[in-house]
Amino acid sequence: MSGIGAWINDAAHHVPPSVHLYGIDLYPTHFPERHPSNVHFLVQSIFDMPAEWSNTFTLANQRMLIGSFLPGDWRKSARETFRVLKPGGYVQMLELDARIHQVLALGPRSRRLEGVINAIWRERGMLTDPAGVLPDILKECGFVDVTVETRTAPVNRKSGAMGALHLYSISQAYRAMGEAIIRAGGYGVVSSVREFTDLVVAAREEWAENEAASATFVMIYARKPQ
Ligand SMILES: C[S@@+](CC[C@H](N)C(=O)[O-])C[C@H]1O[C@@H](n2cnc3c(N)ncnc32)[C@H](O)[C@@H]1O
């Protein structure tokens, strides 16, 4: 889940070197070669963390699993996270509100892309509205003080550096879905990964020039009781 370690490497600069941070992911190829010496990367699934990690961590950070988790996975990860946190420890989950697909339907190319993305999302029963589901899951797992904060961020080149950055990262996230979409048959819209990539690039250019192109991010945080 640490992916390329962007969050954990940044977090390491905000804590004393005596604080150790552990990043886990299924795939070691994502781990960065360079990282602070108090950051440790482990090949490990969130669903079955080591038994000896029970009641160990002060903070658990989970970010952008919305495109990776199937419906039952959210509860499994929340249950395991509850187990490994110390009493009084916090979990924070940052996710994209995937109803973004509607927000980005800002032109003919975007609408074609929206059709494909919504089709695979629906077929797999994936979460679209994290704020609508995760708070209850966290409460069921025993967390308290569940809090949700949402922020809307620009996804266009008209809104400064942040808008350009989101434009890049969100279009890259869509591009990464190409193989899965073609394996699923292309939903009558695209017939090759190349064609899908071209569609993402064309849609991105529609968002780029439209100040209304934005995405909503949801932060859900909660505490394990003492
Ligand atoms: C979209 S990336 C997000 C990476 C990182 N959290 C970030 O925000 O930069 C999702 C990551 O979750 C990892 N992942 C998916 N299922 C996992 C699991 N069951 N256990 C651990 N990592 C998992 C994937 O390998 C991928 O690196």
C-alpha cells in the first residue's frame, strides 16, 4: 500500500529519527531505492499482517486503494488495521471520491471515458463514495471518533501548479486501468490498450482547459479506544 513510498518518505521528515515508519505493499518493485533510514519497506499484504504486530503502531495510513480493493476488502483491511494499532492509536484513510467520473464528463471524449470507467467499476462492485461507506465500516470494526473531511481539488491547467499536478496524476491513474479494461472486453468502447490510452489523453485535454474540472478527496480518520 506504500506504493512508491511518496507519503511515508514525506512523513519521515516530520518526525524525529527515533520514530520508525513501516511501509507495506504486495509488490517490492514499487519501493523507492532511496529513503530515510527510519523508513522500512516490507512485502506484506494488509489482509494478514504478522501476528506479532498486534497493538504496535501509533498511526496507520492507508491511501488510494479505491481502484485496488474489491467490496469486501475494505472491512478486511480495517479489521487488521484495528488489530495492529496500539490502544489510542489512529487510522487515516485518504481516498478519491470515484463519483469523479461524473465530474469529469466535460466533453465528448470524457463522456466516452466515463462510460468505460463506470462499466468496469459497476461490474466489479467497487466503492465509488468512500465517505458513504468507510465511516460505518470503521465503527463496526471498533473505531471511535470517526471523522470525515472532504476537499475539492482542481484538475486542469487553468488553476496553477496544483491543478496541473492533479491533471497528470489522475490521468496516469486512468491509464493504468487500460489492461484490465481490455481484458474485460473493452465494454464496446475501446478494443486495445493503445486505443484506451489515446482516449484518456484526449479526455485529459478536455479537462485541462476547463476550470470546472475538479476531483474530491475524502480523508476519514478514527481512533482505536484505550
Ligand atoms: C494506487 S496505489 C497507492 C499507493 C500509495 N498508497 C499512495 O497513495 O501513493 C495502490 C497500492 O496498493 C497496493 N496493494 C493493493 N492491494 C494490497 C494489499 N492487499 N496489501 C498491500 N498492498 C496492496 C498496490 O500494490 C499498490 O501499490
